[in-house]
Amino acid sequence: MLVRTYSCALMGVAAIPITVEVSVEIGVNFCLVGLPDNAIKESQYRIDTALKNYNYRIPGKKIVINMAPADIRKEGSAFDLTLAVGILIASGQILGAEIVEDYYIMGELSLDGSLQPIRGALPVAIEAKRRGKKGVILPIQNAREAAIVDGINILGVENIKQVIDFFNNGIPIEPTVINTQEEFQKSLNEYEFDFSDVKGQENIKRALEIAAAGGHNVIFIGAPGSGKTMLAKRLPSILPPLTLDEALETTKIHSVAGKMSRFSSLICVRPFRAPHHTISDVALVGGGTHPQPGEISLAHNGVLFLDELPEFKRSVLEVMRQPLEDRFVTISRSKYSVEFPASFMFVAAMNPCPCGNYNNPKIPCTCGEGVVQRYLSRISGPLMDRIDLHVEVVPVSHEELASSKPVEKSADIRKRVVAAREMQKARFAECSGIFCNAQMSSKMVREYCKISEEGQLMLKKAMDRLGLSARAFDRILKVSRTIADLSHSPDIGLDHLSEAIHFRSLDRDSWGR
């Protein structure tokens, strides 16, 4: 008897339908074809042991299983449940041949018949709906994650016996139902950190407000303990709230990476990723033998924070240059390539020198001549060019720390940021894929960032004095446009331009001399 069951393989952040054809005939053999990896080939032993717990078995006959399309590599143990159901129906041990084609079936089997969670449940549910399937049968741990897709039954199960009873005896499985809009609105503003906790550092808050309003990259340079990490952690709280489409896109990436917990369904707040400086280039940008999203993709629609920037390996930092410009990363292999989205705000922090006290007004620097420049040279000029705001952070005084003066909350700053983003949304309404000032191309900069002759003269002097590149020139204009938006000004004024130039004052050519 020939039976077809259906599942999905993951390719990047998309799910590709896989048809599992099971044929049980007279003879003795077990043959699994269609480019399965070792984890799938080992499924025979997991399936056999799991079925014996419920008085079922793999029949001692000739079993041929084909995973089509046969030219796509299938990976992982999520096909265990698909294969097991196909074998049971094809061997006549259970019924259900008429209805099994209406469902995508996925899950990894434990030896006791229980199911382990899988990666990519959300892309699978999206693909099932697109293909007109009635539902998806998958581990209960992944049910909430997949249930944010409306219009399809998500049947979360704890063990294979529930699946057998569903097909054989018609015992229903309670669908998992999530009100996507309600779930989205409920968690939209849940942030652990708030700017109301930060005393002093008004210039740094201003820089972060500008960065959030225009989607600009930032680097903090300052002494240890001056508040660089604390300020960076609060940046997501002033970014515009995620839209539902952004939340779904972000959740899909985390689903593919296996980062979703049993109790989570939709990522409603902007991600904040802060990898350690020992991270490899593959872990940062993604890749591996079977390409997985890296930290820059997990930070998509959010913030990637690299603390102690000079301590990262040079190769790790350099691989970020292209994703910072293109906002996606392509991982190429000999037979295929995968594209992961990587539109994130890059925030970095570093000490100004090895001892950390260069430019500290209270503690003298103990580094010798030329040490500061050598320390800063660990970060390449092209990478620094891609950072819009260079901000010096000085330690907070005791008077500011002890002050009882009320501090502005993140919600108040966010209102100004959202107002500026609304101006940009209207400006780029006809520009596909452009949502904020930082994403403007050079051609768009010429169109939307026009400045007066006095401004041109000011910018020329700044470029000569700071030794800025053409890319830095464009970025100053983008930041100026954002500052003007925060002021609700249709034109870029000299004060907007001078503030933007001020935030390039820590360029390597003018710092540490």
C-alpha cells in the first residue's frame, strides 16, 4: 500500500513542502531515500521503540520511503512523526489515509513516544495555510508559536498515541487558538529597562533619541563604569513599537533558530542582542554546514549591541560591513544559497584606551605614547564610517547621581521618536523598502537632505579638519535630516548640521592624538 504524508524542510526562514511517500510490500527491507541526513536515517530506531510502547510496530516487510523532492537535502529529526504515521497507515495498523493529506505533520520522537519541540514551527504553519491545508500536527511545545497564524488548525500533541487516536478513532485534538491582535497589543510595551533610571548623561540620551528617530548606528567611547552598557540596554524602550508584520517577521527568524519557548507565541518587543566578544564570525552573521541565522539576523528589527568592541576579532567585525549596508546577509554553499534578513541598529561600546581613562577628568591615563591610537586602530576605518554617531561618555558626577530631580521616562522620549518616524514614513511613502533616514541611498540623500551654501561651507571645513570620507559625508547629512525631523523642521538648518558634525568628533583621525 502506498501512502503520502506531508511535512516541511527549512530553507533560510522559509518552509519548503516535503512529500513523504511510504510503500509497504512483501519482502524484508527498510529503505529511506530522498537525500535524508544521518538524523533522519536514525529515525527507524526511534520510531520502532516509540511504537512498541503503544503496542504498534514497524512491520517486518519491505518498506520503501521516499522524501520528495529528492534533490533537496532533508535535515533534522522533525520528520520522525511524519514517517511514523506514514508507516502505520501504509501497513494497515491504523486508518486515516483519506484525511492524512489534509495535514502537515512534524515532530521528533522520544523513545517513550513523547514528542520533542522542533525548529521553524511558524514558517511551517504559514506554508500550510498558503497550501490550503486544514491544519498542522506538531509538538505541544510549538503550538502557541504556530497558532499566531489565523485560519488554520494548530493541533499540539504530547505523544504519538494522540496522533494515532486522531487518525484511527477520530478522537479530536483540541486546537490551540491565539488571538494574534490581543497577544500583540498585550506585550507591545513590556520593557525591562527605562530611561527614568538614568541620572545625568543628557547628551547621551540626546544621541540615542536621534539614533532611534532615524535608525542610525551609534558607538559610545568612555571610561569603565560611565554607563555605556546601561544606556544601550534602554535603547529598545524608545524605538517605535513593532508593527504586526515586523513582529511576525522577527518571530519567524527566532522560530527557525529554535529560540522560541513553549509559552511564547509572538515576539512583540524589539530584540536586543548582546553577544560576547569571543563570538565567531559564523555565529555573528550566520552560516554553518546547515545555515542558521546568526546574531545579526536575531537582532532583525531591533538592536545589536557589541560591548568592548576592540576585543572582538578583526574578522568578526569585518564580516558585518556588508550587512550594515544591505540589511540582509546571504550565506552561499556549493549547491544553494540562503538569505537571512538583518535590518538592525548597530550599537557599540568601547573604552578609549587599554587602561580606560583617556580623557577621564578625574583619573589620569597611564597608557604610553601612541597606545591610544593603536588601541583604536583595532577597529577599521570602513567599519567606523558605517557608524553615524560617535559619542564620548564621561562618568556621572556625585551631584547628578544623588539628585532627586525627576528624570524623563522612555515613554516621553518615544513619543518624539514616533513623531519623527511618521514624518519619514510620509517622506518615503513611494520608496519601496525605505522606512527611516538611515536607509536612504546616496541619490535619496541628494534629494531629501539639501543644505544651504553656508551649510556646504561648514561641512567642507569639517571634512577637511576631521578627514572624513564620502560615506561619512552622506551619514552626516542623514543625521542632520533626522535632527531636523525631531525639530519638525522641513529644512536642514545650520544648528541641525552642526549637531550632526559634533557626533563625528570621535572619528579616528581626530581622536586620541
